[in-house]
Amino acid sequence: MLPAGVLLLSLCQLTLAKTVTYDWSVDWVTAAPDGFSRPVIGINGQWPPPTVHINKGDRFVANVFNNLGNESLSLHWHGIRQYGNSVQDGPTGFTQCPVAPNSSIKYEFDVYQAGTYWYHSHNFGQYPDGLRAPFIVHDDDDGPYAGQYDEELILTMSDWYHDQMPGLVNNYQSTKNNATTDNGITAPVADAGLYNEQSDAKIYVKPGKTYLVRTICHSNYAGVGVQFLGHNITAVEVDGVYTQPQSLGSKQLRLAPGQRWSFLMKTKNDTSQNYPIFGTLDINMLFPPTGVPTVGYNANMTAWLVYDDTKPYPPAPVFPSFDFFDDWTLKPYDKQPILEPDHKILMDTGYENINGIARAVINNMTYLPQKVPSLYTAISVGNYSSNPSVYGDVVPFVLKFNETVEIIVNNNHNNLHPWHLHGHDFQVIQRGDPSVGPFSGYWTNVSSTPMKRDTIMANKLSNVVLRFRADNPGVWAFHCHIEWHIESGLAATIIEAPEYLSNITIPPSHKKVCEQYGNGMQTAGNAAGNTRNPLNLTGANDEVLQYAQG
């Protein structure tokens, strides 16, 4: 049974919630956001998929039908913590089976947190083909910035590929790829950058207004650097966590894949001109280790703040260099004091050549999806649920309820990695500069009220230190949010308070999609589906084969 606090919160939400229901058919659609026509994944025949607007306290329901015909899918609600409800989180292998073509699944959960989120496929590197959109949770009238802005704007940003992901992933995770000889550094580079899924997005604004601007980076690979020319912006939220207001001054905004920032922006008092929103795909990530792009590659992208559509658009600026704002300096609005850890986890991360394929490893293990989703294993193996071995090669870490956990990630790879934790936000205790090496001790200037978010960029050949309280029983993914890297195994499985999970019921539609997907997927037992002897993992997936895992 779940802890009393979790149950009480769930009951309160059920009492107060309004139910918001969506019926979605996930379809192939043809689109050309940068002028190149290609198949993309939309919803109900439209692309981009719809933006979800919901109020804090509402119940969200999505009835999802897979109409793709040739691909399975899942949906993850990025940043929504699913308190006591990880069965609805969505990542295949962790909390559910893939949804096969012509199959349906129902997602249903209460939303108790305000902020800027997004939803996307969490299945075999799929979302860069278009299955992604904002998920905005509006606060009630007593939110900390209520009354300080007139209107809201949403600005998404991403890289964009002309080729579809299955072929790109299969090549990346094959013996043909040159990643087998360069330690997994290289990966397919995007063909373009998009704002609001367009190459020339126009954001219409009114003079003399204050806007809450919600920015979301849903890139596959590259982070994005952004500057709003001629306008000052003040950060008020990152990854669904309200912050103390902090002006960015002349510095640029930097978003890693998966990250969100919200800020207040005051518009000009006149409409005499329009202004560019300059952006660039992060060449430090696209072309490691030197950050020098190939000849002729254009990483720049521009949108426009439009005051008067009849006025000309000034030329897009060119920046010789960027000076990014350091998000580590932000302070959470609630001023939560620094947590002191009970349980420390060290993750040494890097790449290895395994059977001719470049695989990411954490503590010398590469993540391999198993026959039973890890949550279903935790539910069904009884007292063995606290034994990491029953989950197979999913890089498992077992946590006790309510302990304070510290994760030290040593990035021994010559590229940056945006680490995202499901089910929680975390305090960022410290983040090493590039090339400082593994963790060697705590800084003397660690904040007493550290910044909190759910996705943090780890610099190349460096380290990052995170802390959170294990107060959300469930199975949670902790992974790099670069799709190339998660598909090559750069993921860990957090099994949190498994003793509280045995009474969880797998929803009927979730059970059915396992049956319909087939391919040996099961809904009970250890990683191999063994329900009689959880310690016998014969048949579990423990081998990197000579072809792509995705």
C-alpha cells in the first residue's frame, strides 16, 4: 500500500478535480516545416500535435489510438511527477509496454503542479519525428506571479531532421556507424532548427504589455542558445519550479533538450519596429569535442517578435560568441534548504564498444529493455522487489522511502549530456566546468538554497551532483535526454520504495497493450518473466546484438 501522505494527496485531487478528456488518434501526416516535405507523426490528422492547457488540480485523460500502421508508440508527460502513480508515466520498458499499431491505451492522472511541461513519445527514439507538444498547467489565482503579467506566450525550439528516426537510430546503433571507433561521440546532425515547429515563426505581441513567455526545448540532440533582441527578460520558472525573479541582463538563454524556462518580458511602448528572436543549435553538442562545425553548416535559427506586420523585419543578427546565463545561480521561490543525503549513488558514465556497437554505460552496464517493464516486476515479485538483480540489465538502483538521495554523475564522455529524472525535481548541488574530470569533493560555495529542476546539463569530461527526497514510490527513468544516447543505453532505473508498490493495479488498457505487442513482452515476473523464481533470469535480455537495439 502507498504511504498515507501519497494516498491523502490523491484523494484530495479526486475530490477537487475537473476532468479534461482528449481522444487522440496518432497518425502519419505530411509536413514541411523548413521547406522539405516528409512524413511526420501527428494527432487526429494534424501536425504539430495539440498543445494541452489544463488547470492545477484537474484530472487529465487521454484515450490514445495508434493509427501509425508501422510503428509502436507510448506517451510520456515530461515533468509531471505522477505522485504515487508511476504506472501512468509512459516510458516503454520502465512503466509500460509499447503500444502496437491498431492498439489503444488510456492515460489518466491528476495534475497537482503548475508550470511548463510537454508530452512526447518515449519509445525507440520516436519523438523527433514529430510526436511532441507543450503541456501547460495553469496555476490558481494565488500563484507567486499572479497579476504580474497580461498574457502568456509559448515558444518551442528544436532541431529537425529530414530522415526518419528508425533508419537513423538503426544506423547509429550498428556496426557500420563510425561511432564504433570514436567512442560514441558522433551522431546524426540535424538539417535545421525550428521555433514553434516552423523555420520563420512569428510571435505577435502588443505594446506596453508584460508577457509570461514559456520556452520548451524538445530537441533530439542539440541544445539551443536564445536571445530576445532589444528586450529584457526575467526568469521566474525552470522545469515547473518557480524561481526567485532574476534578470538575465545581456546574457543569452541556454536550453538543453528536455528543459523549460519561463520568464517575464515587458514589450516596447510603440510599434515602430519588429525584433528578431535569435537562436542557434548548440554546436558544442553537435560537433564534439571541439565545437567546430563542418564547412557550410548553418546552426542559426530566427523567429520574430512582431509588433506590426506591415513593418519590415530586420536582418537576423550574427553573434561571434555566446555568453550564457548560468542556471546554477537561480534560487527556488520556496527557498527550500539544501538537503543532507542519507544515500549516495555514484554513476560513472561513458561509452564502450560492445560486440562492435558503441554502447553507453553506467557503472559498466548498458541499459537493455527487458521482457517485463520494470514497474511490473516491482509489483509482482513480492519481497524480491528490493533486490536489484531481478530487474535485469536496466542499471537498477533501489531507494528506501523518504530517504534523501544524492546522485553524482561523472561524465567521462567528450560530449555534453542533459540528465532528466522522472517523478521528481532535484536540487543541483554543483556542476563542474568542462574537462575538470570526475567528482573530487564539494565546493565551498554551494548554495544553502540550491536551484531545483528536473533536467540538468552535465558538461563534457566533468560531473554534476543532484539531491532529492525519495517520497514518490514508483519506478522512474533517469536518463540522458539525447535520443541517440538513451537508445544506446545511457539510462538508469530508479526503483523507489518498492515495498509500497505491490498493491498497484496495472490498468486494463496497459495490460492489453502488452498482449497485443507480443515480442515476448509480459506483465509479471522478473526481467525474464519468471514468476516462480525471481532470481532465475534465464531468458532475460543481457546481450548487445549485432544490430540496433531500437
